[in-house]
Amino acid sequence: MKNFGFSLSKDRQIDFDKSDKRIMDFVKIEEPTFNICIACGTCTATCSAGNFTEMNLRKMITLIKRGEITGVRAELSKCMLCGKCSLACPRGVNTRNVIFKINQALEKYSL
Amino acid sequence: MNRKRVIVIGGGIAGMESAANLASMGYDVTLFEKSQELGGHLLGWEKLFPTMRMGKDVVKFLDKGVHLAKVNIVKNSNITNASKNGNLFTVSCGDGAKYESEALVLATGYDIFDAKRKEEYGYGIYDNVITSAELEEIFLSGKPLLTTKGEIPKRVGIVHCVGSRDEKVGNVYCSKVCCVTAVKQSIEIKEKIPDSNVFCFYMDLRMFGMHFETLYKQAQEKHAVNFIRGRLSEACENMDGSLLVKVEDTLAGKPLRMSVDILVLMVGMVPSEGTKKIGTMLGMNFGANGFLKSQDQHTMTSISNIPGAFFAGCCGSPRTINNVFADARSAAMMTASYLEAYDIEERITYI
Amino acid sequence: MKAEGKQAIWKEYQKEIADDKYFYVRSCVRQNFFPGSETTFLRILREELGKDIYEHACHTTCTGIGYHGDIVPVDTMMTVVARQFAMMTEAGYENLVPSCITSFGIYTEVMDTWHHFPETEQKVRDYLWKATGREFQIPKNLAHASDIVFKFRKEIAAKAKYQLINKETGKPLKVVEHIGCHYAKMFPDKGIGGAEYPYVLTGMIEEWGGEVIDYPERRHCCGFGFRQYLVQANRGYSMSCSHKKFESMKPYQPDLILTNCPGCPMFLDKWQYAIAELEGKTYGANGQGIPVFTYEELAGLMLGYNPWDLGLQMHQVSCEPLMDKIGIEYNSETKYHDKNGNSLGVPEKPTVLKVSL
């Protein structure tokens, strides 16, 4: 292999046909309110962790639904489980349980 | 008794309902319909949002109104001229017949946006790209939704705002009904093919009607319909005849591509050819978007620039069915007021 | 896919192309990238079609590369364009034919700008007068050189010695057509067939016996992108664009790629080498690449011109397997000889990509 001083760039495009939807499929069954999120961001606005770290529950839920799961474990570890997101959600998503279930899926599939 | 006459042009919801209302008030009403059947676009619709009641129930209700009030009906009408001379409106048909009246209601409706104009979505080119109207025809026919190869689709993509909110095609307005139609049709697809996955690609979800939001939540909660915020830049055909769609998932902040077996385009409403033709014959004013223009957006709805000529329904702007009913009755009311010498602008009756 | 759907769109995007008396403006880079192409174009027009096509020795770059690379200001670019127009006017021509797609885009953009803002045109006329004392007429007809070949595709087919047909199977060759971005993406109605389903190359391929492949990433850019390629650190991004296209077209097993832009054939050809070296991946049969042609080269091949006069020895992906498929005669001995028969030297063999030397 030669070294040209450049290489193929990583494709930023989400390839939905190939992405990993195991966490999504697990959480959808275990906590069905996961489906009714409208990505309004109220959870992230109030998130204790999100105010000081890159943790963004709204975005994480969206990415899990697209099968983009790299970094979910690290992101989720910042959550303090205070429950404010569940309190704030206007749609009735049980966000606290969604977080538990994402964690379970991470363990189940060793992700 | 020498009854005052009203001509209503267009036999869809707006025309039928305004005709029925005017006739029931005692006017001599003649309703013109260009096709052989009354009902307009509603005839092509199986179930209606947000209640999922049958479209034909509403047609039946409208038919009853028109018949009991003894509206004169001219079907297969080919209107060649419409004009106002003095205080009389004259309408001539292709068969040589001439009709006169003291007032006129235009209810010539909308046309469906020609999806071929969004070239990048490949309608008319790629096998499995269909419009929301065609999907509705499939539902109405009772046939199953299949790909052109005869397979049950595993994934269906639904594209919102096709021909609406799009400067590129010259339609900057929202067609109002497409978002909720997408939600309704997603639910119907999931009911018919529970194993399928349905993806709606939207810019905003405009769930403005009283029960629309409930229907949307039902689509998510009960049917696991997926909503992805982002507008398609293009669709391409894969080797197996499925479609590769490209979109930015604007909530994930990343471009996304996925294959779908069938792509449904939510086609919007455009001013109908009939509206343009007859509105122009009468000298009616058109607004910037090509629909008929009322004398005032807030206070003079249904009222055209021609005294005695009124309009109802989607020839004025895209509307939902319940809005069309309200508008048709309002136009009937305004027509009757005019015939009874009430000056709506000055708010006095001349006796 | 429904052919009639595309045909309906092609009908909507027709364009007027002058019949004769062309003022030809060359590309800055093509003579290095694919050195036989422009010469072949002139030869076909003059010798096969008997057309009057003129080029001026003092013609310069249109500055498109600098303009798109953010180093040439728009006023400078327009003044240089005005100077080309002046040379055309002085030579007594009215029909401008640029060889380069980006030049075609630049001329189209300038003419459109002046159409909408006559005061800008006047300003540029003043600049040109002050700088050079020249005056000019705006071209009556602007057509890219590929538009001209498209216009005469039937005449070329009538004189052709070969067709895009596999001589063993008798079946049409499968061709990927790749249109330069600046051909129609900015001004769809200035391109034959529009921007979404361009017909300019498809028309040639169909006329010359081939079959066009429509693959999902057909509309994607080759990745040239001026700045992206010019800066070494950015080249991975440029190469990734071509890579995306190769991955998408590979399952269709194309026999060749046809292009109408200076940059696209360069990158679609050379990146196949780079990707093979970096990723170990090739896209043609038996470890070979997919050969890439300019439309002039392909027209020349169909007409039976010597492939080494067309410059095919300068391609990274070898053209011999394709010529063998069609049954085109060539002499391997003279591949790397100059016009006088002297050896030019033989290129180094790549480690991964299989080539014919």
C-alpha cells in the first residue's frame, strides 16, 4: 500500500440500509413511548448533564432511531438519572426509562 | 313567483354544498359539472382524515342536499363562455345552451400538482414512485399495495410538500392537507401491511386541525410510523427497482440515504384549469399564487371583485373538507345577501 | 425504469445549437489531462463534417478555476470573458464553442448576469476598453463542444467504423455517462435534456450502439472541486466522491464511462489507481479498472482513428480490453511512441490495478 498523504474520507452520510438498529428495536418494544418523541428538545434544554457536557438526549434518540450508535455508551454515562427530562417532556415519553432501556440494550448486545 | 336565479359552476364539495344551501333558501339554482358525476376529487378518496370515515358518506350527504333542494344539474357541461352583462350573468355551453342568472358562485376547485415537475423525484420515470392520489385510488379499489414486480413492500417512503412550499416549481404556499394525508395514509399502509416500515420525510408537520395531532400521535404510538425531518434532494432507482432516497436528517444533523420499495409523493394543490379559464372569462381577480382573490383576506372572504360573483372552496386556496363546507355555506350566505340587497361592505340593506 | 418518462423530459430541454462557423476556445487543463481530445474534436469537425471552426492563438483561460477557487474576483473573470468575446468578434464569428464545462458554465453565467443586469455589462465593457481598447459582441449562440458532437452524432454514426457493441456477444456495451456539474446544474435549461436526466452523452451512446446505465449515484459530482483537489490534504475528499460513484456503479458492470468535462475523466480515471493502491479495490473485470473516455476520444474510436493519436496511452485505466471487446484494431508496439516513432518510455506498473503496458 502506498502513502499519498491523503486517504478516503469517512462517509458522513447515514446509510440506513446498513446501520445498526438493535438498540432501537429493543427500546421500541421495552419502552413504547420511545416512538412518540417529536424531537422538540425540551429534555435536552433541561438536562443537568446537557448543560455541562455534550450529552444531548434528543439527538441521541434520533441517532439511535437511525441506527447510528457509535458513542452512545459514552454519552449516556454522563446522565445523572435526575428525571427532569421525564418531568419536562410534553409528549409523555418516559425518557428516564428510555435511558435505562438503552443501557440494557448496550449490555445485551455488548455495544 | 319569479324566483331569482343563481348559477353555480363546479360540482365538487363546494359547488354542491353552496348550491344546496341556495336552493333550500328558495333560489332557482343551476349547478354545472364538467364530468358525468357530482362529487369532484372526493370521489377518488376512500377514507377521510382525521376520523377515517368513508368519503362516499360525505358524497351521499352532499347528493341528498342537492336533490332534496331541487337544484338543476347540468352534467358533462362544457362551458365555452361566462360573462356579466348589466346585472345578468350568462353562461354558454358547448351544446349551444345558454343560461342566465342574477348571481354566480364559482366552485371550480383545484388540480393536483403534476409530480413530473419535480424531476429529481423521478415520477413517471422510476417504476415505484407514485402520488398520494394514486395511493388513494389503490385503497379505493380494494387492491393490495404492491411494487411493480408484484411484491409486498417492506419499506414505504412518503415525501411531504411535493409541489408545495417550493419556489423552484413556483408554488410558495402550503397546500394544508398533505401533512395530515401523509399521516392518514401511513396508518392505512400499516393497517394493511403491519410488517412494513413507513417513513415520512417532512419539513414541518402542520397538524393544524383539531384532531390532526391526535392522529399523528396515533401513527407514532400505535403504528410505529417513522418521521424524519428533512426534504428529499433526489430519488434514484436501485438495481432491484427500489428507490434510493437522499435526505438530510436535520435533527441528527447528517445526510442520510435509505432504500424504499415504494415512494409516495404527497402532491399539493394548484389552481385548477377550470378556475383559470372561467375566472378569466368573468374578469375575476387572481392572487399572487394563482388562486381567486377575495376582496379582503379577513372580512370579504368568498367575495370577488365582480358584484354578484362569489367563490367557494379550493378555487380560492387549498382547504380541508370541513373548511370547504364552511366556505361553501358562507358563499351561499353572501350570495343570498347580495340578492336581498344587503351591501356587505357598507353593512346596510337597500330597500 | 420507464424510457418514455425520460424522453418526455428530454423533449422539454431542447437547445439551439449553431450549424457551422464556430469560434473554439480550449480548456486550460485538457491538453495535459487527455491531450488528444481537442485535436480530435477539430479533426472530426473539419475533416468528417466539413465545418468552419476557428481558434485564436491569443485566447486565454476563462479564469474559471481561479474564480471557483476564490482567487479571481468576479469583475476580473468577466473582463477576461469579455476579451474572449472580443477576439471572437474580431475574427468574424458569432458562435462560441468552449471545450471546457466550467468555461461553458462561466460563459453562461456571465451572459445570464448581463442579461439581468445590463449595467454590469456596461461596466465590463468599460473595463475591457480601458485595459485593451477592445470591443465585443455577445455570442449569438453558445454551445459546449459536447453539444456540437451531440448535434452531429448521427453523421458520426454514419461514418463510424465501429459500434459500441460487444463483438463476441453482439450485445450493446453498458455505458455510464457522467456529466460535468457546470454543464446544467446551475442553468438546467442550457443543457440538452436538463440537469436531472441530461441527454447530451446519452444521445451519443444510444446513437453509437451502446446502452446507458442509470445507477443511484449518477448525479453525484466526480469530486474535482478545484480547491479540493488542488490542496493535497483535501484530495481524500475529492477521491471519496469518485469512490462513492464507483461503489454505486460497480454492480451494473459497466464497460466504460463517458464524460464531457475536463476534470471528470481525469479523476474518474486516476482515482481508480489511487483507490486500488490505498484500498486494494478495483472496479472492472479481472482486477482492471473501468476505462474512462472523453466524448471526442469515443467519437474518434468509433470513426476508426488510431487510438494512440487519440491519446489513449495517457489513460491510467487501460483501454485495450475495451477495444478488444469492440474489435478495434490497434498496435501495442507503438503505444508509447511519439509521432516520429521515438520511444516515450513506459510507465511504471501499479501494484494493484491491472494494466496493459
